[in-house]
Amino acid sequence: IGIELMLKYIYRIEKKLGISSTYTVQLRNNTYNALSDKNIILIHEIKQLGHKIGLHICPLLFRNKDEVIQKILLEANTFEKYYGFKIFKYKRIERPIILFNG
């Protein structure tokens, strides 16, 4: 079973069970294209079911804290441009940094 098909089952089952999860999207990733039309539609479907969508950024890719902050803002703006909704808070974990929408 592919990851996309598995995700469709998981987020729909969670909705039926009254579970709200947070799914994170990594814009820079070698495995999938977060900005493809197919994945944008998938993320919107997940959000419409009441789940939260976050932006996943790996701080290890950057040289210093200022560069991490600059990239967070750049990727958040890119996310908002393509997905059409804002990310308005973030939670920092040692690795990775994750931004959440409500």
C-alpha cells in the first residue's frame, strides 16, 4: 500500500473516531513534492476534515539561528502562497522545527 493511500485511510478513520491530528508538510524533500497539485489537494482534504497542518523544517540544513528563522519565514510564505491558508503559530522541538496552523 502506498503512503498516499495509507494516509487517506488514516486521516478519514481519525475523523470518524473524533481524533484530530497534526500532519506536517516538508516543502524541501527528496521523497515527495509538497507543491504538486495532487499533494495540495490532499492537504486541503486533510485540513477540511478538521486536522491541523504544520510546516516541517529541519534546522540541521542551515548554518545558524538567523538562517533558520529566515528560512522558516520564507517557507511559511511559500506554503501560504500555494496552499491558500496561513500558518500562524509554531512549536519548536529540538529536531525538527514544526509550524502549525490552528
